[in-house]
Amino acid sequence: MEFTINHEEEGGFVRTDKYDDKITNELADHYSKVIDLLGEDVNREGLAKTPMRVAKSMQFLLQGYNMDPEEILQSARFREDYQQMVIVKDIDIFSMCEHHMIPFIGKAHVAYIPNHYITGLSKIARVVEAYSRRLQVQERLTTQIKDSIQNALQPLGVGVVIEARHLCMQMRGVQKQNSVTTTSDFTGAFLKEPTRKEFLQLVGSKLM
């Protein structure tokens, strides 16, 4: 499966996504059966192309399986004698709950304290994307992001906080519309209260 980022051209957006034909066709066959089992007519005009659309959509939404987060970080790893906190906050998350395959949506706030090496800031966001574009639970997602940065950069510490709304709670189940789930995980210097407190204060503040 190959995905190409949107290219903006005069007059609008042009998008090019490439998919594995075999996987796409097999998924479309399964979704066609699902629609039929749910009592709909898969051949009616509005649904005729839906199985193929969903097959492509799911491959896009779960493209994180084709990304190597540590490789992403290593691709822009630079030596720099900076040993203060680096924070990338408000990173959008769109993930799929592995229990019901319903989305959860939110923000990730990621910090690390370099130990001779830094990485490109966009790479932090790409790591979040790589892990969130999988079947997930928020707790595991938080830890995977932390571990990936710790392993790739060997910093003095990593802190990750995720806040998300889970549609499996809002649309079904308890149907609590305003609930937000917060998870966090820390290594090294962030296990010390003053460092962790500074991180959480900066994440919560509006600096821009």
C-alpha cells in the first residue's frame, strides 16, 4: 500500500492515493456482505460503490502499519548540545478503537529532553500519526509514542499526554457526550515532579 500526501494546485486540491488492488477488492467483497447482512440492498444506487469506498478508507485510516516510527525519528536525527525541554503539543489524533472499530479523536502533547541528539519537530507528529493510524487503545498508544522516542533518541526523558473523545462512549454504550479520557506516560527526568509539573503547565498554557 502506498499513500501520497495531498498536493495543492491552483483551483483546488488534487489527491493521489495508491492501494493494493488485491487487498482492496477482498475488503470490498467483505464490506458488501456486511451491508447485505445488515439488511440493506448493496446494489442500490447510493450503496453500489460503498464497499470499494470503505475498503480504501479503512486502508487509509489504518496506514500506520506501514510506517516505522523509529525509522522516522532516525531519518532526521541531529547532534545538538541542547538539554532543555522540547515540547510539541496539540498534535491531532484520529485513531480507531480496537474493541468496536469506532474512532477516537483528540490531541497528543509530547516532550523530551535531548541527550546530545534532537529530531525534526515534524517527526514527532509523524510518530504520533504512525501509531494512531492503527487499531488502538489510548493507553497503549500513549506508551508506544513514549517508547519509540526513548529508544530512537535516548533522551534524558520523555513525556506524553493524550486527551481524547471516544465515539464508542458517545455514540453507543453509556452515550456520555462530554467525556474526555486523559492518559500519560513518562520516562527519565519526567518521573521527577518538578519536570513533570513544568511540562503539564506548559501543555495547559496558551503561549501563542
